[in-house]
Amino acid sequence: MNTATGFVYHEDYLKHDTGRNHPESANRLISILQKLEEQGLMSGRIERLQPVNASREDIVRVHTDAYVRRVEAICDRGGGMLDPDTPLCSDSYNIALLAAGGVLKAVDGVMDESNNLKHVFALVRPPGHHATSSKGMGFCIFNNLAIATEHLKRNYGIKRILIVDWDVHHGNGTQDLFFEDRSVLYFSTHQYPHYPHTGGIDEVGEGEGEGFTVNLPLPAGTDDVGYLYALNNILMPIAAEFGPEFLLVSAGFDAHTADPLASMHVTSSGFGLFMDLIAAIAEENCGGRIAMALEGGYNLDAIAESALSVFNSLLSSSHSRSRSRSREPKEGEFSTSKQVAGRVEEVKKVQKEYWGI
């Protein structure tokens, strides 16, 4: 198949049973796949990759052995609660390994020079960005994207990795894991204040990693225009200066205006515009190489339409800086988002100590 865009999926992802009425349900993936099928993307336009379980060695590069054994033990007993929000069933340990393996497959697919893939979206569950080295929380068991990051560094020698996390909830786990690591630039835009109550402007990294964590906490009600203004003014110049060799995305769709767990006003098409910007960064710095992992998003129609918008962006024939700049709101167009403009200036004030913004 001669396509630059792929996706990872396995039917076993549906076996992670979170119980009746839990927002992180198998229906999320079913809705996305139905939408892609309806729109004809599954008929040769995107390539499907089949994942296998991540190895225990892969997992313990990020998580403590004691934590991994705890997850395994809960599942061996038939299931239970990992934290008040995160139920496990008897299959959850193996499915969490498969989710991590799905993002590893996405990375390997992009890095494989024998194919034409430039970007792969891992449609996995459970999600991962809240999981710390020793704790699962917020529906997350293992930190799928962090495991893939370590894989890129160890197996491919990648020295500069940009992680963009646009989930509406701050990726506290991913931030913690790379807080002292200058080889990983972690950028998060999220509703603030909101769960998990981290991701403040002044959280910039520590030690060798100081300056390599960039938090852009946005007020409730931020819409497409506000996000694009923020991304263009903070992410784009910092990413250009960092010069990533590979780009990873924690793609949550819970900033959507219809999502029940947040209060943002992003549209489905808005996520495609975010993807345009990120694809432009990748095209200019690392030959277009992007691997993405599904995180949140809990309205079934919204997550399906938003994922479709992202795939359509990736399938577009060209991504360039000039194209992305055409998405930037013009001055007068931003009169309804003064809060966001003010927040962007606050972030600039902190980050200009480390970057030329």
C-alpha cells in the first residue's frame, strides 16, 4: 500500500472492560473506526498496522517493577480499582501491554525505511498520559507515549523528541517522567484549573531538563481561534528552535465543545487545524515523522468526527510553514479571546528565559 498515513488497531482493545457507564469505554474506538469506514478511509487510503504486546522490559524502562506487579496482581484476582477513576478487569493488564505495544508499533512503522509511512496514529486504549512511574490514574494504566519515547531514544538513537499533548487534561505522568530530561521537549495545552490540577505555567522542568517543559494552561471556554493563537505564538517558535528529530502527539479529543468531562469549545475541524500546525513542524524538522497515541475524548460523535479531521489533515498532500501560518488568526479576529491572549503573554514571560520568543 503506497500511503504515507497509517493507524494501529487491535480488536482486543475492546476487552478492557471499565464497567457500565464509565466514560472510557470500548465504544470510543468503535465510533472512530465506524466513521473512518463510512468516509472510505479504510479502503486503501490509510494502512493498518497490527500491534503486539510491549515487553516487560519496555514497560519497566518507564514504570517501577513494583507498580507493574501490582497491576498484574489486581487483574489476576479478577479485577479491581487501580484508583477511584481507573477500573481494571481480568484482561486489563494484557490489554495495557497491547496498548503500549500499539504505540511502539506506530513508532516502528514510521521509522521503518522499507515503507512509505510518515505518520501513524495508534488507536489504542486504555490511554496513558496520566500514568506516572509508580501510579496509574485518570483512566490510564501504563504511559504509552512515554514508553514509545524511551524506545525511540534507545532503539533508534533519537536525541531530540517533541511531545505535543493537546488532551484537555494535563499529562502529569508524561511531564513527571521527562521533567529532568533535556532530550524530550514536553508541550501541553490543557484546561486550567482542571483535573489533575497540575500543568501550571511555572512548571518548566528541573535540573538538566529545566526549560524543556512548556505548559500552556488555557481558561475554560477556549475555542478553535484561541487554541490556534496559542499554538502559533508558543508552540511553533519553540519547536522551531528545539529542532525535533521525531514528533509524538498525545491526541485527546476532550477539548471538544460536546465533551462531557471538560468545558472547552474546540470543534471537530479545529483538531484538524491543530494537526496542520504539528505536521508543519514535523515536515520542517524531521521529514514529517509523527506517531500519535489516542488519549481522552468521551462524546462518541465528537471523538469520531475529530479523529476523522486529524486523519484528513495527515492525508493532505502538503504541509508547510506557509500553509500553517495561513491558519493563524489575524489581529482583530481575536477580540473575544482576551483571556487567552493574556495567558499567552504570561507563558511567554516565563519561557523567554529559555527560548527566543
